[in-house]
Amino acid sequence: MPRPVSAQPTDVELQILGVLWERGPSTVRQVHEALSARETGYSTTLKMMQVMKAKRLVVRDDSVRPQVYRAARSREQTQLGILDDLVQKAFGGSARRLVMRMVSSNRVSPEELAEVQRLVAEAEKAEPRRTEREGGDS
């Protein structure tokens, strides 16, 4: 039985999206040239982008020749989708577990940790904590 098609982009699809996010709307040839380090053929790039269109990861403008592709979602929207999927699959839906694992992994630089602390402080100021709003004490 074939595996169901994932709504999340693969590694190669993320590379293509990266080109589109950086360059903006582009032809297959332009994307292929930007990915030239991958040493794949033009037809492979074309096929990947056709698959990405079917997955609704990219949008194609058929009104011009050659056709121009653009990312269907922003980098930020795509990252949030991937992150939500990761939290559900690997951390049982717990963002706390994700953050705790990342911080305890020693892969967070002091600068990144300071930024996380700043973001947490901003979030606490902007919105009362859920337990306070709901009257809970967890």
C-alpha cells in the first residue's frame, strides 16, 4: 500500500521553496540554476515543482511563458505548519516538551537563549497566562 502524500514539504521541496522565498516568483530554469549544486537534471526540478503544485506548496502562473512559480505560503507559515506537525508527532502535542528538549540539548547558543527569554517575557506581558484566565492553578 503506498504511503499517503504528506502535506509537509520534503527536504528537497524545502530547498526549492527556499529559492522561491529568496528570489521571489521564478521559472523552473531559474530555480534549477539556483539549485545547481544538487547536480540534478532540469527535468527532475520540473517534476518536483509539478508535484509541489499538486501538493499546493507552490502556485503556477500559466498566463506567462515560461511559466512562473511562487511559494503558496510564506516561510513563516510553512515553518509554523512544520512545527505544529512536529509537536503533534514527536511531542504528543506538548509545546512545553519541545522547548524543554531544545533548551536541554545544549544546542541553543547564549544569544538564542536570551532571545527566547525576551520572547517569553513579551508573551507574558501581552496575554495573561491561561491558568490565570481560566481560574486554574496548574
